[in-house]
Amino acid sequence: MRKKTSPTGEKEARGERRKKAGASTSVARTEEPSKPKQAPTPPTPSSEEALDVPPVTTTVGGPSSGKRLEQPPPFDPSKDSLIESPCPVAATRYICNMAPDRDVRVLRKARNADVVGHFSSHAAAVVAWGGEMVKRLTKAHQKMNASRDQFDKAMGQHAEVLARLEELETLRSREQEAAAAQREALEAKLVAEREAHEAEKAAREMLEAELEDVKSRAARDAERLKLEGREEFLKSSEFDTLLGKKAGGFFKTGFLGCVAQWRANGYSEDEHPAPFLDVQQAIAEMPDEEDAQEEGEDEEEEEGAIGSEATPPSSPLS
């Protein structure tokens, strides 16, 4: 930023510049116009210098007419030209119109040749100093522009970083909200699954208890039905018939087995006849059918009782 200067400092600087301009004008009058010198470097203005405008010797009359010079007319850029008509009058008009107010009074009293010589001798130094100032100002302006560009670039990067940070913060907040919502949903789901598992476990325990009860009752009922069925079967006629058939079969099998064993051991009927066995006598002594049936039933009952004591028959329910 440009530093603000106080009005008092500006006035002092202007006064010093005007004093130096007056001093250079008086020096130029003492030099010869035919011997140009190298333009000196203008001194650096300082607040400690206190230069006054030296008195300038003016010519009362012109070199030929001897009259006082009148005030030159103002410079007209549309009419006057320093190239087409490079006359001292035009140069004087130009210089008087571009000179400071304090120098105009001195220049008006001087001759045209003195004014032009003074301007020519100091124009190069002024131009050089002005060019140096322009260069310095240009460099300063370039540095300022570069600094401004860097500052603008840094501010742009800063704005981009801030925007990126805001975007990241927004994304982070969204992710945190999504994670919190997901965590709450998972916790709720876990609680629901835990409750369902507890309910299922309780229902399974209840079913197992009911199943054990049903099994125990079924076992008791089966045992009771088995006993009742066995008792009923033992009291039924079917059991008696089955027992008689079993007894007859056992006797027949045992008798035939004994005969087969006799024959296998070499006791044939031809070699060892049994004269005491008479088939015809047995047929003659056979009882009637009713008596035989009653006797057969009695024998079967006796044999059934003996067989039941020895080996009880298997029940169809067992």
C-alpha cells in the first residue's frame, strides 16, 4: 500500500524542488552556450538543505532593440511546433508553459537564448533522472503487480483450500451421520435378534418339556395296554388254539425226531422188531370221537399248563 504523506511534507518537498530549479537556472546563465557540458546527475533532495533562489541578472532590453521583453504568449499545441519552426520563441513558450510557477517569473525576465541554453544543458539530466525514476517506478510497479499476482494467487489457493476443507468437513459430517445411523440400525437389529433368540429358546424349552411329558405318558399307556392285551390274549380262545397247535407240533416233531435218531443209529424195524407194538390193537382201542375230543382237550389243557410254566408263549403285542 502507498504511504500517505502529510501536506506539510509535500509543501517542503515542492519548495526544495523549486529552489533547486532556480539554482540550476542561475548556474546556466553563467555558462557559455557554445561549450556544452555533460549533464550532471541531479542531487537527491533532502529536508536538511535550505537553498534559496539566487538572483538572476536580467536584461532590460533585447540585444538589438534594447527594449524590455514582453510576456511571451501561451504555447498553442495546435499552431506552434518545435520541429517545423524550431525558434527560440516557441521553445520559450513551451518551457514557460511547462515550468513551475516560481520559475516562470525568472524565465520571463531572462533572454530566449539563456532559457534555451538552460533547458538544453539540463534537459539531458532531467530526462536521465526522469528515465531512471520511470525505470524505478516501472520496476516498483512490476514488483507490485507481481506481488499482487502472487497475493491473488495465494488468495485463490487459500480460497480453494478453504472450499476443499469445507467440502471435506461436509463429507466427514455426512459420513459420521451415515455411520451413526448404520450403527443404530445394527444395534436395533442385534437387540431384535437377541430377543427373537431368547423367545425361540424359551419356546424350544417349553416344547421339550411337553415332549418329555408326552413321551412319559405314552410309555405308561403303552405299558398299560401291553399288560391289558396280554391278559386278554391269555384268556382268549385264540391263545388256547395256538397253544394246542404248538403242543401238537412239539410232540410230532419230537416223536419223529426220536424215530429218525433210532434209524440213524442203526435200529431198523427189520433187524429190531417191536413185537409189543400192535397197530391194530391201538385202532381197536380208539375211543369215540366225542370222548376222544374231550380227552384231547383235557390233555391239551394239561400240556398247555405245563408249557406255560416252562416257556410262556410270545404275545403278538410284544
